[in-house]
Amino acid sequence: MRDGWLREPGQGAGAPGKAREKSRAARRADERVVGLPSVTAGQVAAPFSPRLLVPDRQVSPLRAITGRLLVAVLLLVVAAFVVYADRAGYRDIVDRRLTLLDCFYYVTVSLTTTGYGDITPVTEGARLVNILVITPMRVLFLIILVGTTLQVLAERSRQAIRVQRWRHKVRDHNIVVGYGTKGRSAVAAMLADGVEPNRIVVVDVDPALLSAASELGLVTLKGNAARSDVLRSAGAERSSSIVVAVNRDDTAVLVTLTARELTSSAQVVVAVRETENVHLLRRSGATSVVVSSETAGRLLGIATSAPSVVEVIEDLLTPEAGFAVSERDVEQPEVGADPKHLADIVLGVVRGGELIRVGDERVDALELGDRILYVHTVSKE
């Protein structure tokens, strides 16, 4: 297989020309997670402006506007029945008795200050009702209409201010590209490890998935993560990690290249479906690559003969309770000690960015600056 040719499930090792043709056709396919634009001959992809949403605790504008509309309708109904009860005190331009529809028409043009003048109060009682009832309702009706408009404008301003504050303050946050099954699991693991929801940015193009992420208090960004302006809006330059959990390996490569172009310090963790594509992700700048299909297949195979092993592995991957794998700095009293003799169950030592497993003579003595991977017990509160 040549470098740069991504293999997808079910793709054979045919002629390179056919493979490239399949790859081009695959890139034109509908992307349900990241959403690469589909551009056919003679068409130009329209520019897309990403929208970053920082959740807050306030009532949604739609709910507030709906409530105000209901109050406005209620005012119209109450005023109409008040006029209808005293319909004899009003005169129509054609000098006929008012119907219920006429009363609704009258209060509508009155409360909205249109005032055609074809229906007018003529008796003292009807005029008193207009002074004490209709006029206050007219003022309240106008307050509702103006207040709704101001609330929409104010909400947009507040959102813009929240986004600006978030962009200036946020550092070392986490970006998750794709909020499908893998993305949701990654977010759940982060939250279980104590990461604050407002320090996780979810990038996707599906409004339903972004809405679900927003309900958890996550920062959401609608856009194509293969575009540098989208990841820049998510603050990729200042992030500590970028998780790429998309459905296609070729898309994962594009997102990884874009992310690594913006930041050289962030951890870029990528999930792929095929082992053949791991080296491409590594060369694209991925720090860690997880082969989802292969990992699941191995667990299925182990479960046939040793189901308890699978249970322990699942326990290690679930941080809420039981066993968990963590990483920490070597403490001063531990310098020079053999990691096998520590109170923690040490699996490996990270030295100079390289993971060295316990048992290797290079880590028989811990050094200052090392990080150890260890197993510990988590109690469920």
C-alpha cells in the first residue's frame, strides 16, 4: 500500500488508480460527523461561518418568547370578552350590534395602537372600561412586544460577550471532534476524571448532537473540523488535547493535519477503523492512535476463553468505580526507587516522552521528571 492511500473496510489491494478513484469517491460521500462539503463539477462550496456556543444557566430565548406570546394572546382574549360584555356601549361605523369577532377586531387594533376608528366607545361605561382596562392592557401589550425584541438582541449580545470572554480566558482545554458513539464515550471519560464541562469543546455539524452536548454544559461548535478556521474558533492553538472521533479514516487524517498545523504542543488522539491507516495518522501528527475495530475484535476473541479478563479491562477503562489506570509525576521520595517496589501497581514509566514498561532495566531506578502509569482503586461515592 502506498503512503497517502487510505484503506477503508472492505477495500481490497487493487490497482492504485482504482484505489485513488475510490478514495476520491469516498471523500465526496456524505460526512455525518465532521461534514466534509460535497462539491461536484461546476460548483463552489459556499463559505461556512462556524458558530461557537457557550452554555449558560439562563432560560432559553425561545422559551421566554413563547411565554410572552402566550401572555399577549391572553390579554387579547380577556380584553375581547370585556368589550363583548359591554358591546352595547360601542358603535360600529355601519351602526350595527357588535359580534364576538368585532370585539376581537376592536381590541386587536386598539392594543396594537393601530386605531382605525370604525368601532368606538360611546357610553360612559364603555369609555370608563377603556380607561381602566383597555389602556393598561395596551401599555402591557407594547411592553411585551418591545421586551421580546430587546430580549432577542440582548441574548445575542450576551452570547457574543460570553464567547469573547471564553476565548480570552480558556487555556489547556479539550476539543472533541465528532460527538458520535466514540466522541460521547470520550467526553464521559473526561467528565468522570473531573474535567469541567466548560473546558470541553465539541465540534460537529449535526445540530441534534450539538444540542445533546450543550445540555451537559459543554461548549459546542458547529462546523467542519477539517477547516483551520473552525478549529481556530475552538481555540486549538491553546488546547491541551484534541480528540478526533470521526467515522471515516480519511476524514481523521484531514482533521489531524489541520490540528497539527495549528498547534504543536497539544495531544492529538485519533480513533481509526483500520490498522493500515495508523502509520498515516502518526505521520500526520497524531500523538496516539486507537484502532477501534481491532481493539473490539481482540476483546471479543479474549471473551470466548477468558471473559473475566475482559471484565477487568472494562473495569480499568471505566473510571467511576473499581480499578482505574492513571498517570502522575514521580514524587521526590520516589526518586531512585524501583517502580516495582512502590505501593502503587506500576505498569510503565514515561521518560522523555517514551513509554517504558516495568521490567525494562532502563527504569529500574526512577528519575525526577518521570511519569508513572499505575493502577489504583476508585470508590464510588
